[in-house]
Amino acid sequence: MTEINQLINKYYKNDGLNNTGSNRRVKGEMTSKEYYNNERQEASKQNKHLILDQLLNEIPFRLNQKQVQQIRRWIDLFNKDWKEFHRQASNETIILALILIQHKQANPRIKPEKYSISHKYRLTLSTFTLIQNRLIFLQMKYTPLTYTLSERYDHELLNKNNGE
């Protein structure tokens, strides 16, 4: 075995075909608190993705690939602020709410409390609404605002007349 393969086997765990899928902690080496916290956050994120895969198999409807990718982006983006969605809700409940938000976007007439899976994971209408509102505010927090000029107005003329 070559030296690079020994180092890969020492510092990384395999994830399927990916030889450097996730980091492996070496007991003899010193690590900082930042490294430990990053490892914990990464493990938490992987756990949430596994919960998402499990819930996608349990739900009585199907989401398309774009909707699933959006939920995965939300998990990656809001991993550090995860408990801001709802302090007392479990990870399964929050992820189920994200799934139902995507389903509700495609079909606005659905009622989340009517599904039996909502009762199983204790997702009530008030919890769903709270998670939905906090998702909106977290997206506003993380999404940069872009300024674009419209082509319909003469902006130089508007600036001269103070917008009138």
C-alpha cells in the first residue's frame, strides 16, 4: 500500500465509493475546540440527511428532485441555527415540517394536520406554522439582497427629481 493510501485510511472513513467521505478522529493527536465543534456539526448534518431519507420513504406523497434538493440545502444552510425553528420539537418533526412546506408550495390546499405521519411525529398546525414563519425569517437573514435597476424607468431623471 502506498503512503497516500495509508494516510487516507488513517484520517478518513469510507462513504461508499468515496474514500474520503468523512473525517476519522485520531486519538493520539491534539485537536482544538473549533475542530471538535465542526466535527459535531458535520455529524449532526449527516444525521439530519439520514432522517430526511427515512421520512421521504414514509410520507404518503412524492416530492420531485428539486424539492428534495431544496430541503437538503435548507438542512445544510440552517444546521447551526437548527433549534431556532422550534426549541421543543425533535429533528424528525422539523424535517417533516420542511417536507410539508415543499408539498404545500406545490399544492396549497393540503392541511398538514390531516396526515397520519403528522400525528406520529407530533406535528401540529401551530408547530407547522411556527416552523414555516421561522424558515422565512432565517431565509431573510441568510439571503443577500440584490439591487437591480429596472429597465422601465429613467433612473437619472428620477434621481434628479427626488423620485417624483
